[in-house]
Amino acid sequence: MKEKELIGKVVQAVGPVIDVRFPDKHLPALLTALKITLKDGKTLTCEVMQHIGDDTVRSVAMGATEGVERGMEAVDTEAPISVPVGPCTLGRMFNVLGEPIDDLGGDFSKEELRPASKSSTSFAHTPKAARSAYSVALVLAKPFSSKS
């Protein structure tokens, strides 16, 4: 695939919702990350949420959208938004893009990355201890529910 096919144009930006049209029948897959370079040099990451027709996708911005204009280029990364996982991430705070926000520093570039939008495991495959804890939480919450 040519690099040119991976570049779309912003056709609409309303709040955090950004619509991007891609040429030549190229549509990024759902949950794929798009990168938009703003005039101030910062990069805005968006996640594809819907195919809305006419070679256009609807995406949700993962940051402030001030400065996004119609006609700006959006690059299809062909990959989902990914976050670091592993022992070094335990107890740390990250934003939705996998960037640390707790001012503790650290290099996570060599860590394993996994998609942030990953489907959850089914309840049947949850360990018995976790199911028991869930059941206990339901029992304890029962007196506080609005329906008896």
C-alpha cells in the first residue's frame, strides 16, 4: 500500500468528534488510531469509531481539538492506540494514550504494548476468586440499590 493512500483530510470537527475522508476507497479499520499534526507542531491522536459512508470515518479525539480545521491531514497508523503493560507499569498513572501522567519519569518505549481498546474476557473465563468477589460486592450493594 502506498503512503499516499494512508492520508485523509478532515472534513468536519465538532467538539471531540472528527470526520475524516480517505481517498481511493481506503477506510481505516474500527479502533484504528489516526494522527493529526496541528499547526503548533503537536500531534492529536483520534480513534476511528464508525464508518459513515463516502469513504469517511468518524473518530473521537483523545485530546483537545482546538486548532483542528477542515482540510488538515490525518494519517492512518494502521494500528490501534496501544499502552505499555508489564511490571514497571504497576502503580503508575497513564493517560488514554499510554503516556505517564504521574511525573515519576521512566522510559516505557521498550515495554510490551497492547491495544487500549481490547474486548474484555467473558465472565465464564474469570477466575473463581474474582467471581466470588463480584458476588460479594453485589450482596453488599443490594441494601443501597433503588430497587429491592
